[in-house]
Amino acid sequence: MTAFGYLFGKELRGVFLQPIAWVLLAVFLLVMGYTFATGLALTKTAALSRVVFQAATLLLLLIPLVTMRLLAEERRHGTLEMLLATPVREPQIVLAKFAASMTLVVAMLAPTVVYPLVLAFFGQPEWGPIYSGYVGLLLLASLLSAMGLALSALTSNQVVAATLALGLSLLLWMIDTLSAVLPAPWDELFLHVSLLARFTPFATGAMYLSDAGFFISGTLFALFCAVRALARD
């Protein structure tokens, strides 16, 4: 088994053996089920855009709780220094923890695939917005997970890591509102870094290479920051 495979298995067990993972799964699916049922009853339309936006909001709130312990707990218990003393390199550690957190996100989203199947059974949904919506959720989750991991690498306090990740995620989600009151070129700058502005096209059925590139490049940059944070130890 490769070093990455061993680390990924270890992190995966660490994530799913924690009660918080199952609590987050239950909360996510409960809220998503309520949103889907009430939306279908009220609108009686075969569309999932409301559900996709609700899922994005929940990911903003829940992913910091997933990533807060990934490196902060290791640092607090002193196991991070032991891990770094082995032949395992920092990028392998970061990627294994990132992959484990994304596995939990996929486990959250996977049961919601039943929603479009229900819509297809009773009606004729537009599949384009459904496909693009799930792609957007995965891209958003990858960026949020990478940011949370980078912030978790900077502290040994899980609460501080979660608070910083939540604050940064919400700030980037709502920052497009500042574009309405700022002069050029600052208005365009804040609009370009807004998570909401970048995610909305995916939720409404449009996929642009620039938006996908934003999420991917942001994820890679955050992972690079996490690696550099580990390298300073």
C-alpha cells in the first residue's frame, strides 16, 4: 500500500468513527429532505434549483465542522510532529485529509440523488440544471474543504479553526453585495471572488469554464497554503 493510501484509509476511519460525522450527515439529510418535500408541495414544479441552493448553504455551515479537527487535533495531541518525522511528505498528508473530507461530502450528497429520480417518476425535469447543480456543489465543497484544511493547519484549537473557516466562507459567499456600493474597478473585483456569484450559474443550469477554474484554482491555492503551513513545523 502506498503512503497516500495508508494515510487516506487512516483519515477516512478517523472521520467516520467520529460521532460528529454521523450527526452532520443526519442534519444535512433531514434539512434537505424537508426542503425538497416542502418545495415540491408548494411549487409543484420538477426543478431542484431551490434544493441546490439549500445544499450549498448547508455546506457553508457544516464543512468547517468537518475540517476543524483534521490538522488542529493532530497539532494539539502532538501527533503531527510524529507524523512529519516519518518519510511521509506534507503534500501526501494534506491530500489524504482533503480526500477524506471530500468523501464525507460525497456521502452527504449521494442520498439526495433520489430527488431527481422522484421528479423523473412524476414529471419531466430539466436535467441540465440538475447535472450542473451537482457539479457546482462538488466544486464549492472542494474549495470550502481546502480552505478549512488550511485554516486548521494554522492552529491547535478546533473551535478557532471552525470559526475562522466559517467566517471566511460566509464572507466570500456574501461579498458580492459590496460590489453595489464600491466604485470601479473594486466592484468587479469583489464580484469575481464571490462564491455566490460563481455558484449561481451552476445552480441555474449554466456551466462556465471561468467559474469552474475559479473553484479549482482556489482549491489548489488553499491546499498549497496548508502544505506550507505544515512545512513550517
